[in-house]
Amino acid sequence: MEKGKHIKGILFDKDGTLLDFEETWRPVWNMTEEQLGIILQISEKEMREIRERLGILEDGFTSDSIYVAGTLLDYAQIISRVSQKELSTVLEVLNAVYKDFVESKRLHIVPIGNPKEIMTYLKQKGYKLGIVTADNLLNTEYFVKETGLESLIDFIASDDGYYQMKPHPHMLEAFCMQMGLERHEVAVVGDTLKDMKFGKHNQMGQSIYVTSSYPNAEAMKLADHVIKHVGDLIDLF
């Protein structure tokens, strides 16, 4: 496929694509486990099963990890099923932990490479830029601010109760409508199978797979391009 042909907009996944998932979110999960044990009395045996179902390893995450690609609701549903605790109560605990990390500024953002540099380059080339993520809006805006991307990002779609999650086309449709683009004029850049399905199933112009996180063989097969990290986009655009 010809590099950058007909592309006018680029949608980025966030976790694992623009930021280091392990370094950024492992401390949050550790605190989540602690609070689940204290508040909901979830046992260590149950916690081991929860980690396994979420794809959380002692060192890193599985290539199809729900913790990496899922939403807080996805986490809560698994925790609720394993522990037999009320879903609403589990979700309340999760929301409280994540909100506290952001508001207390204990969430330490560890970017992959230099997102601001590549975004600046792409912006100067005239591309419309967006972030589409399963994370919530509070965390996403915190990331954008901490990495200095406020003036570079044209669009954010997150798990805020409005958008349907990838690979559903809702986020893409909103981006196209706001930016005046067609689906084939938009590329997606991401590190999960969901990101590649998001691109391929919705007739996007290019699907670019980033292997900086936890490589997935099926995702690589769907991708038009495979790169090591977002800095390599300079060679594609």
C-alpha cells in the first residue's frame, strides 16, 4: 500500500500506543487490588483468578489482555463474576481508585518515545489528529495535558458513556463528521487486535499496528503497516 495515500486524518489509540501501559498503569492496578481486598474483602485466591481473566501477568500482560484493551466496566464485570460482589459496588471502587490517582497527580504518565514530536510533525503536514480510547475522559485529558498535546489533538473519544467502543464505528463516524472526512481518508494507529479490527471492519484508509506493547499475531495480519513505535510514522507520512 502506498504510504500516506489519500489519508487526511489519523486516529490514535492511547494506552500501549502513545504511553507505556506497564509503567503507567501497573501502580494503579496494585492499588486497585489493595482496595478490593480492604473494601470488598476479595481473597487472594479470587484475585489470582481475576488477574488471569484480565490477562495480568506478574511481569507484563498477555497479548489479548482485557486489562490492556478493555474498559473499567469490562474489569468490573470480571471482578464481580469471580468475587460474587455487586457489579455497581465493584465499579464504584474502581472509579474511586482511578479518579484519586488522577486528581492527586499520582498517575505518572510514561510516554512511548516522544508523542508531542510526532504529533507536531503530523500537524505541520496538515493531518487532523484524534485519540480513540477505551479509557475514560478524565484519564485521557490528563494524558493529553501531561504530554503537551492540547493544541495538537483535534478530537478525543473515550469511554464516557456516550461513545460505543472500538471496533464499533461510532468513534470513527464522529471524527469524520467533525473533521469533514470520509472513512477511507482516515488511518488508525494502535497496538491491539481491536484497533486493527476497528480499521479493517470499518473501511478505514490504513490500519497501522504498533508492536511497542504486547505483539499480537492476528493483529499483525490485519495491519497494512507494522511499526515498532509511533516515531516510525515519520517514515509512513
